[in-house]
Amino acid sequence: MAGSTVKIEGAKFILTVDQGRRIIQDGSILIEGRDITQVGKASEMAGVAADRVIDASEMVVTPGFCNGHMHISYAHATRGIFPDSLDPGDYLTNVFALQSAMTEEEEYLTSLLGITELLKYGTTCFLDPGSTKFLDTCMKAYEESGCRIVLGKQVVDQDNPLNLPVYPLNEAVSIMEDTVKSYNGMLDGRISAWTMPFASEYCNTDLLVAAKDIADRYNTSMTLHQSNARFAIDFHQQKYGKRPIKYLEDIGVLGPNVLLAHVIGVDPSEVDSMARTGTRAVMCPTAALKMGQGITSKGMLPEMLEQNICVGLGTDAGNNSSLIEAMRSMYLITVIFKDARQSTSMIPAETALEMATIQGATALGLDSQIGSIEVGKKADLVLFDTKRPEWRTMFNPVNNLVYNADGRSVHTVLVDGNVVVEDHKPTFVDEWELIQKVQELGAGMLQRTGISFPQRWPIV
Ligand SMILES: [Zn+2]
């Protein structure tokens, strides 16, 4: 594509995550329009001119991070109100009550703040699992911010304890198909639209089969909440006489264009089902740990990776995980399995970085476009300022990135060749003004819904 050129010049290290997993010391990147057109040693690219040159000396450059499960649209307005002892069921009931009370304008503003936080700390692409109510209005937030997003509309056709709206089968199918038809490929291809039945315990077989069929016919994908919590396993055993993921395999609803979120309580036979069918997964360590879901005791990430199952990282919502930063997820996914299995050989730092980049992109079906720094890919990049104590000393930049650093050192972020964060600040919004608006609308939502929780310590 024709357009302006940007050169990222003289980076201390470029962690390309390319086929050879090369780390280029003293490297430069040339971007033409939306695409990466040259990557190499700064000395070899010294003569390459560009409309804009970003001095990357003492910076580490990574691919933009992918978040494969992130409810973007509601949490920021009322973040932190839930006691950390709240039962997960009560949590969800309150979340959905708050969400259904949200107006279009409120959803737009909270989404924009959620996206601002993601971009500011290096997440350039995320999947919203269908919980946005007013997609057309929120499209404004996706357009203004310049983020890359996988979206859809969550549907169920069975009564459910979450009070999600229940649609007749035909209507649920139309909603999914219309969403894919209308949104897939929008914003110069930065939008992907998928089918998103909420979970197999709240959807009949026909609906799940239809969701997969639409994904196949439109060359897109589908995602499901696959908690494999005790009640979900019992439900599938009683109704279908088999484990949840085996049930999905038997009805033909697994495959490389199916992304299962959470995948905590899976058993070895279900890992086999996923491996056989090329099904992909996303794990959400910050959410699982805070909600006490047993990722350390039951999580089978090492076994999934052993069988070459593609697993990306997600964070669920900013109200349950509270941490939506890719850096924290990478850190946690490396350390929790080391501790759980009492073995330092579990989940190396490089694997965590892959999960946040190339594997994350593969989980989202976008690996031909993003996930690594290579000629021909879109310029979704994160530049870390390493002139900070947590980055030093620096000899092994992957270890420093995963174990020492966090989002605070993200200096510059590009998506599709556009600079969306510059000198630690978003370029697309007045951040403080936005925060003040969301604080105010959050107070309004709490007042309207009457939802409040006592705090343990008095505010005087
Ligand atoms: Zn979710």
C-alpha cells in the first residue's frame, strides 16, 4: 500500500519472533504504509530514508501483543467495586446487571478507556468475546483508537443463571451471521468478526453446529467460554454422557477455527480432542488466579504445548482479573506452572512471549498478518524504553522482558503503521479527560442499579 514511511532506527534489540526467532541487536525496521518492508541491522539500513524516523536507541522492540479473551466494554466504569471474596456466580450476576444498564454513550466511553489501557501497555490486538451491546457506537472507539479487534455478538438459546438474553435458534443464528457479514474486514481489515455462542452449557447442539458452519462458510472463526468448571462438566455428563470438549468434537464443533477460552478443568482425553482437531485455546492467568479457578492445580498448559496445541493469552474482564496487561499475563504463565509442577523447566520465558505474540496471533487466525516482526506483516509494534532500573542490567532481553519489566516501560506503540502511543501517551484521546468522564458515569451506573458492596476498611 502506498503511504508514508516510518523508520524505527537503531533499536538495542528487536525480538522478531520470526521463524528463526532471531533477536537483532542494533536493528532497524522500515514501515511503508501499514506494512513492514525491511528488517535488519541498523548499519545495513543506514542509507534508508523515511518520512518519519523514530530513534529507538536503548529500546527493545517486540511485536504488538495479542489478547485472546478480553471483555472490553463494561468493566472500567465500575472497576474494583467487587470484594475479592465474592463468589464467581455472584460476580457474574452483578457484572451482567451492570452491563445491561449501560447506555450507548457509556459503553463507548468505557470501551475507549479499556482500549487505551491495552494499547498503552502494548496490547495491539484483542478479542472481545461478544459482550459489547452497541457495536455500531463502539466501532467509533475502535476506529479512533486504531486498535485491531476480533468482535462478535454473544448468543445463547437456553435459560441460564447469568440472565443472558435467550434467543430462539433462528434468531440467534441470524444475529451471528449478520454480525459476521456486516463487520468482518471493516476498518481496513483491522476488524475480524466471529461467531460467539457464549458456552456449550447454555446453547443447544443446533446452535453450536450453526455457529461453526457460519465460521466455516465465511472463512472466519468462532469462540466459546470453555471453563470446564465442575457444573459444566456435570451438565455435559448428564445431558450427553461425555466430557464437554469430547461432546464438541462429536458434534463437529472443534477445529483450527475454534478458539476455546479458559480451558482450565480439561482432562487428558480432552487435550487429545483438541490436538486431533487442531483446536486452539486461550488461557487467562490473571483472571483464573484471582477467581480461584484452579489453573495451578488443574491447568494442563504443559500438556497442551507438548501436543503442539496453539495456546494464546487472555485476561477476561477488567473487573474479575483486574489486570489486563499482557506483561503480567506473560510473567504469570511462566511462573505458575514452574511452581505447580515444582520444575523450572516449565513454560520458558520464550514460550510466554510466543503466547503473547505469534501463538496469540495464530489463535486469532491472524498469524499471516501479525504476531512477528517480518517483512510483509502489518506494523503492529511495541517499543520499550529500557533506560529504567527494572530493565537493567540487560544481556538476555527476553528474560528481562518477561520477568523484570511491565507495561510502564512501553514508550511507543504502532498498529497498522500508525503511532497510537508516543512517549507513553495515547495519541488518539485526552486520557485524563476520558478517565474523569468514566469515573463520573461509573458513579451514575452504581446509583441507577443500586449495586454496591461494603468495603472492609472505612473511607473517612
Ligand atoms: Zn469471558
